[in-house]
Amino acid sequence: MAKLHDDCLHSHQIEPRGPKPPSSLLGRISFPQFLKCCWSPNDDGSVSERETLLDSPLSFSEKYGTCRKILHYGSHSCVRIYAQSPPCSPYQRLYVVKVFRRSSCVAITQAHRFEQTLSSAVSHPNLLQAVDAPLNERGELCLVTDLCAGGDLNTLIATSDRNLPVRSADCFFKQIMRALSYLHDHGIAHCDIKTENILLTVNGAVKVADFGSAQWSPIDEKTAKNHGNWIRRSLLANTGQYAPPRKLLGSIAYLPPEEFSSTDGGGSSSSGGGGGGGGGDGDDDVHDHRPGDVWAAGLVYMAMRCGRLLWRMACEDEDGGYMAYIRGRQRSNGYPPIEALGEKHRCNVIYAMLHPDHSRRIEINDVLRSEWMYDVQVCEAGENGW
């Protein structure tokens, strides 16, 4: 899957997934004809007709075409693939559109607006940014993103031979770390990191997607000053003092142990994991979910290297696999799946990411500064985002 070039740089070739574009028609059209079709004015139309065409706002279906496939159908939203055929082009452009159903519930409407604003505000090569947030013909809010034709990391792992090559896994992982570093530096925790939410382009660029569970996290004044804090200002301008609801966040298999605890103040099911005052003066009341992102990212790396998740839930009383991990941490020979990663610096970082005590868990920026990550080369596609 990864090719190594003579200059020691590497690239990825991932089989495209999703609807295939129609067969090329370029063979039937000469290049001058193609340019004329695209750029020549309509000499048969009147001046007023041409001005009307230029000034008329396009409808949702005119901009993004028609729905070709439903990827996910949830209680408050659905995700679809839309295909739009540009004039005189033999190819269709594919978009992923998340449609939020209209609701009379204020909390649901605010949650949709929070996700829409955050998805539009982020700007990083390894985050999936919304290219538009229009209303469709039914008046429903939509989030439009470009299609990542490489599919998601979960599918790639499932279709690989047992696990991913070390070079590919390390490259993908460093891209994920960079995306999370950007979010965490801006006081945002993703709260749903899992292989299904790690999308890939055909060239191997990672796109961390789905901000539907994102939460405020407290940041100090120095961090806010260094990173401008403009994402928070954008969220405040569009959502006011809205705080995401207090709920159990993420997918069970990726939840950190503190989410199942009722005694350490970490679990959102018991102590109010989400809430807070919109990233301003209320930061003191906001629980920090960023250590949970670190935990989930560590499990994503292990899934890439082992071809499976290590346990169903991080609770000793409920899962024997997790109990085996806790016992392995206490033994001199360690936990076999992590020890099998080989390079010692790599093992140490993963142990630190999967520390059961969230207060002692390593931070994302420290992962990126580790000797292991420092030596990992990211492919060109991962650097530029496509």
C-alpha cells in the first residue's frame, strides 16, 4: 500500500471507494471545442438573459446535484453522497452532504449549529473542513464536504492482510496527531476519535471527520494568545453561550476508563463531562475531554498495527481484555500487543497514551515531540491534505 522512493520519501495508493465516475467523453471532443463549450458566451441569448444567468443564485440541487447513495441514517441527521455534473465536463464531482433534520427542540438545533460552525471554522490539512453550509430545498441545514475517495481507516484495516505496514500506520498516525494538536490548541476536544471517523484520500492524506460530539476544553491565556482563539470567537458568534450537552461521549470501545468511573470526576455520565460556558469566562466549569482523545488515538494506532481493537470497553469489571492490559502494565515483560510493536520509543508513547489515569496521560503535543514521532516522515499528500 505504501511505496518507498529512492529519496526515502513514501506515498500511498489506496483503492478508491464509493460511486465511480462515468466513462470519459473527452475522446469525442476536441480540446478547442471543450474550451469553447466551457468559456464561450451564449451569443444567441440577449444581454438581459446573460445577466440573469450570472446573477441568479443557484439552488442546492443546481450546486450539488442529486443524491446517489445514503451512507448513514441517524435519528437527527443523515449522510449522503451527491453527484454534480459541471457544464461540458465528462466527470461528475462527488460531495458528501450531512443533512440535519429540522427540529422544534432548541438543544438539537443549537447542537447542529455548533457542529456546522466548527466544521466550517477549522483549517488544517488533516481535518475535514466543510466547504459549504447551505439550506436545501426543504429548508434543512446541510454540511457539504468533498468526498474522500480512499474511504475510512476502518474499512482499510478490515480489507488489509491482518494489519497495516508500519510505515503506513506511522504516517497516518502522525497526521492524526497533527489534526488533534490543532483542535486541542484551540480548546476543542473531538470526543469521537475512532477508525470510522478517520477518512483517507486516494493518495493517503488523513482527514479527521465528524465534529458532532466535539466539546469545549479549558485553555490558558498563553495558549489562547498563541493560537488566536478565533475558532472559539466564531463559535460564540454563531452559537452564543451554547455548551454541548452533558452525555456519554464517543463510541464505547474507544472510551477511556474515566468515562466509566463515578468517583474521579472524569466520567461525563456522572459528573457532567460536557458542559461549560461557551469557552469564555466559564472555562473553570468545563471538564477537559482532551485526554480522552489521546486515549482513543492510541487505540486507533493499535487497531492499525494489530488489525483489531484490544478490548470492547475499558472497564476491568466488564472486559477481560482490558483487565489483561492493566495486569500487563504491571509486569516487567509488559503487555504483549504493545511490546510486539518493536521499537522501544514507540512502545513507551503508546503506553503513555493508554495510561489508565487521565491526569498522568501524555498530551498530544508531547506525542509529536517524542523521539518516535520526530523520526516519522509524513507523505507529501499528508503534508498538503490531498
